[in-house]
Amino acid sequence: MMGFQQLDGVRRVLIASANPLFGRGLERLIRQQWQGRRFEIRVVGTMEETLALLESWLPDLVILDYDDRSLDRKRFMDLFVSGNRAMQVMLVSLQESGSVVVYDRRVLTPSQAEDWLSLSEPSGFQSPSSGKEQSFSMKHFAIAGSIVVVLTLATNYLLNTIQILPLQASVQAQPIDRLFSLQFMLIAFFFSLIVVFMGYSLIVFRQRAKDESEEGAYIKGSTGLEVVWTIIPIGIVIYLSYLGSLALAETRRVDPQAVEVKVVAGQWFWRFEYPQYGITSDTLYLPVNRQAHLRLTSLDVIHSFWVPEFRVKQDALPGENLERELRVTPTMVGQFKVRCAELCGTSHAYMESPVVVVSQADFETWISEQLQAIGADPATRGAKWAQTNGCLSCHSVDGSPGVGPTWKGLYGLTDHELADGSRVVVDEEYLRTAIVNPNAQVVKGYPANVMPANYQALLSDQQINDIIEYIKTLR
Ligand code: CUA
């Protein structure tokens, strides 16, 4: 097959190649062909080992990997042409097709030797079938490429039709959704690219029955490819961050006509204050097609304001100077829900409040209704303050147990037992202290430091009086 049979008298074979498959494969081939002969084979992978063994071991036959660029070709070419020692040198090239091309002194033409020395691509030596192979692999690329295109379109269509995103109900949602649809397209493309080439290779290039050929071609490094697969993703990432910053700027565009809303988050409620109107509400009412300027703050831990239909999201942070703002221009009349998007304690999952988007006329009606409701009776107002300031999240008004003591029947108790064992009378003074300085008189059976101690700052004296009036009615 390869002419190794004629190499009578060879006792020591040295195979040099940086490709371990080359060495092992050739060794096995020679052992098959030379069955019954006495000889030794050594396989080495580096130039230094090769040179060392040339000196110390004195092989009769040196087989060099024709395609190994790490060999010192000049040095071997000298050995090769001079042939002044009793040593045969062979160049062996393993072709991708599985055939083996052997050059020894007799068949190597001077121009082929030149080629090898000049490190040029061994194209001139390839088997005549290489042209056919080229078009064969182009065919595979064309087929796989077409499948990638089709699968990309199908995946993108699927991603767009299953409605991953909720309703789009704000101006700020538009640039964000444009980014999403671009991302869906990219996701569809890369998914298809990877899955198709992987699946295609697994199916088309699988090992068929009776196919004895072993490993595939040995490919070591490709600078061009590495540059390409570094530059392209960097370019994509930079371009996406550019688009992202444009979209961010668009969501923050200021409208001087905006409705001002102060959003107060607490464990576990939302409160919405309209400083322009002096109204406080536990439902966020917004006029359609008009920007709302939300200023967010928290009474306790970090919460996060998020109405999925509006897309934009912002944290509410505790602390005087840590107010955050968010701009939302609703485009759709309807009912939505604000959720808390930051894990903030045991009832985080239930920290929801209604968001009602109405026409400008309905918004004004609602405002005047709210202003009327504030009027009249202190206890009614107190009920409202208790509701909108989160008191009722912890204190029930019907006697049922809560985080804090129930308000029902609280006022007028004469032997209210505190954690320190003392008994007090529940009068107005007691209630006022309980509101503004809750840790001064912790009730027996309830932990200290649970109720926020900042209600003095949050509520006006009038509001505190109203709440006390309200508690007095719950007898
Ligand atoms: Cu507030 Cu989660």
C-alpha cells in the first residue's frame, strides 16, 4: 500500500509529528504491514525530542509529518537530500480524504521540496479529488445555511406569536419593545445557527456501518476564525449597548405637563400621594396620554415599582435623599396592577395595588371626589389615613390577629398589658405615643422594633388625631 514493505533492513523507526493521531495511526499501519519482522518504533511530538533521538538512538527510518509546521524543515531537508548516513527520511501526508501520500527521496521533485521548505500550503500535493471535496463541503454549507435561515424565521415567528411580553400600555414601553423584538431575532438566529450545525453534523457525518475510518481531520488553531469570532460578538454587544442607551434616554424624556405622584412603598403596601391636589390614595389613578412623574421612596426596606404593561421599573429606597423617579405615559385606558419587584419580606409576593388609567375627564372627576371625601368627619378621614399609610396591613379592625394588636375594642381598655408587665389605660395619649414612638410601649406578646418609628414625620398632627378618632369608633 505505502511502500513500507520495501524497506527491508529497517530496525528503528522514528515518527515525528505534533499531531498525536498522526503518530499513533502510522505506527499501527506499520506494525500491521511488518508483522513478523523485528523492529522498534518511537513516536515523538516535538522538535527537541526528534533531534535528541536522531543523535542518541540513530534511527534507520525517520518519518516526518508533511503537514506539521512546527518541524525544522530546513534541517530535515538537509538530511533528506544529502542522505549521507544510512538513514531514510520520508515525508508523509495524511490527506483529509483518508489517503496517505508518501514522499521519499526518489519521488520528491525539487519544486515540491521548495514548497515544503517555504512552508506554503501543501495544496500542490493534494489528491486530485480535492476540487470535488471542496464543492462537496460547499454543498453541506449551502444546505445547513438554508436550514438556519428557515429555522431562524420560524423561531422568530414563534417568539412573536406566543406573546412573551404583556400588553404594551405606555409610551415608554415602545422603545423597550423594539429592543425586545431585535433580541428575539438575534436569539432565534443564534439558536438556529448552533442547533442546525450541531444536528446536521450528528446526522450527516455520523459513522455508518462498515466505516472503519477513525478520527476526523486534526485542526490546530485558526487565527482568522478566532479574530472573526471575537470581533463580531464585540461589535454586536457594543451596538446593542448603543441601542440600549438610546432607549433608556427615550424612557426618561421629561414632559413639563406631567402629573406629579409621590409613590411611598412600605411593608407591604403602596401609597400614592398627589401633592398638586393634596390627595392620598392606595390606588394609582393616572390620566391616559399624559406623563406621570413618579417620585419613589420607601418607609422600610428596598421595594421596586413595576407595572409590567408599562415595562419600566424603578426601585423605591428608604432614606431622605434617595428618592428615585420614573416617568410613565399610559397609552391605554384600563386596570393594571403595580407589583413589587424586589424581595422585601414575607408578604412581598402580595405587595400589589391597583393601577387605574382613565380619561382626563374621569381623572378630574376622581380628584374632586377624593377632595370631597377628605372633608367632613375626622373618624372617616382617620379610616382613610389608616388605609393609605399601611396601618391596616398590620392592625386589624375586626379583632382578627395580625402583626400588631387589633384596633377593635382597643380604646378604653383599662388593664392593657405591656411587654414589661405594666398595665396601662388606653386613652388618646397612649394611642398617640403608640403611633409616634411605638417602641416606648410594646404590647405584651408582640415583638419590639417591628412598627416603623417614623410616623411622626410621615403624618401631620391632624392626620394622627384623625386616626385616633377612628380607633375610638372601633369599640
Ligand atoms: Cu416590596 Cu417586594
